[in-house]
Amino acid sequence: MKMSQMFKTTLAAAMIMALAVTAGCGGGGDKKSAGSEKVTLKLAHNLLAQGMEAFNKKLTEKSNGTITLNIYPSGQLFNDKSMNDAIMSGGIDMGLNSTAMWSTVIPAMEVFDVPFLFPSYEKVDHAIDGGLGDKLAGELKKKGVRPVIWADYGFVQFANSKKEITKPEDFAGLKLRGYGELPSETIKALGASPVTMGSGEVYMAIQRGVVDGQTSGTTAMYDRKMFEVTKYLTITNHAYPEFILAMNEKSFQKLTPEQQKIVTDAANEVRDELRKNAKAEDMAALEKLKEKGMQVYVVPEAELPAWQSATKPVWDIFVKHTGDLGKELIEICSKQ
């Protein structure tokens, strides 16, 4: 009887200890349900700071603080020319850079700079969601990188310090900064001389007369105070470069499946917000540039055929760079 009682007592104690151990292992489950182990990721960028701060906030909220995102803004770690190598090599976990910069590695990224391919903000997003994004993601995957956010930048325009531009013939004699190879070909097709330089060099170059102007979005023009060195702004909406928040694939695979979902969900929410605000921000920046004294000419829709005709050779250059893939991408975009 005593042996039976001792056995029961020992069994009960063992069960209590087992329950205690189980509770100890899972006791933090609620707190860590958003990503188990804590992880710190590094992100570098030059533009679209508001989107990255929103991304950081969403990651913190969705992961209950188990995912920490250290952001290095304004080219603190890498400029736009060195960013992509850092992402591909794993020197940084994530980086935000333009498709124009990615086109030096993946020529098909130039599709966003094919002049007058996209007639509206909505058409760009439809194209990305309708197959364009998947095709380009496949090309990035070959480089060990995955796109996390396709971040809308908005349409690009022309600004210069010399004269009003109302038609393609007005470009003759101007030297304009192009932010990539295809944008430079567009400048050349319009009759101006393209000059390539980093975005941070443009203000001083215009001020010193090295170049007469540049092509970029109105938000970038305002943020970089281009109204101080350029007077004439021509609204053409001729190209729509995207920015890609790209992540090193090995960094992504180090995350747990739950953490990967958190990153993806947060990214999609930020993408949707950027899309919703792109046009409004472009228009707001345009009004601010007017207030700062810039003289604005908006190309009427009836005059667009002349601009499209002048820049049509750039389409051929894109296809020459990209082959059958480029033709497929143009077809996807044209269908949307």
C-alpha cells in the first residue's frame, strides 16, 4: 500500500513538473506570436522617406516589436549607384532604389522609362499587378534579390533654366541631366544633349551652368529646391519610374515563415498607400513649385502625338536592349 501511494505521489509530481516545463516553453507564445525570435534588419534609402517610416511602424506593430528595422536615410550608407550591389551582396538587408538604377543590372527595368507607354497613374499599377511585376521579380530573383514594395514615384517632367519648352523642337541646344540610359535617350530623341550624373549633383550643376536642367518628378524637384535654379517646367508625364524596396533573398529566408508574412503584409499595405497618394502628392508639389515662381506649361492631350512621334525611336532602343522579354513587357503594359 505504501509502495502504491509512493508511486502515485511520484507520478503526480512528474506530471506537475512536465506541465511546468511545457508552460515555460510556451508561456511567451502570446508575446512572440508575431515572429518568435527577435530579428534586426537594416534598410537604406535616398527618397520616399515617408513610405519607409510607415513600413517600419507597421513592422513594429504587426510583430509586437520582435522585428526591428534600422533605417539609414539620405544616402548615409549607400548612394543610388552603390545601393544595388550592396543588396545583392548582402551588405544591406533592404534598399530602396529606382528602376532606372536597377536597369544597369536588369535592362528590362527600363520599361518604366519607355516614353509615353503609360497614359495614367492607374495604368502603371494595373500593369504591375497584371504580370509586369511578376516578370521583373523573376529577373531580380536571378540576382538573389526579391522585390518587397513596388513604390510609386509618380510621372517625371522636364525643368530648365533657359527657356520655355512647349514642343519637342524647343529642346535644341539644351543640356539636360538624365537619371539613366533610357531617360538620356529620350532627351537625345527630343533634340537636347543628355548628361549623366548623380541626383545629389544636379542642383550645383545647374547653378554652375554645367547643365541647363533635368528630368524628374515634381516632388523631387520641390524637395531638392530645384525652383531655386530652374525657372521653366514642362509637364509631359512621359515616364513613370518606380522605386523598388528590394531585399536580399538570403536575408528574407533567414526569417521565420511568420516573420516573412509580416514583412509581406506590411509591405503591401505601404504599397497601397503610396499608390493612393502618388497623384495627389505630384499635384501638391506642382502647386508649390508654381508658388515658388516656376513657369509651368502642361502639354495638351491634343499635342501629345508630336511628342510620342519624336520619342518613338526610344521604344526600339528598349527592345534592342531587352529582346523578346522587352517585347513581352511592352505588350503587358499596352493591354492594361
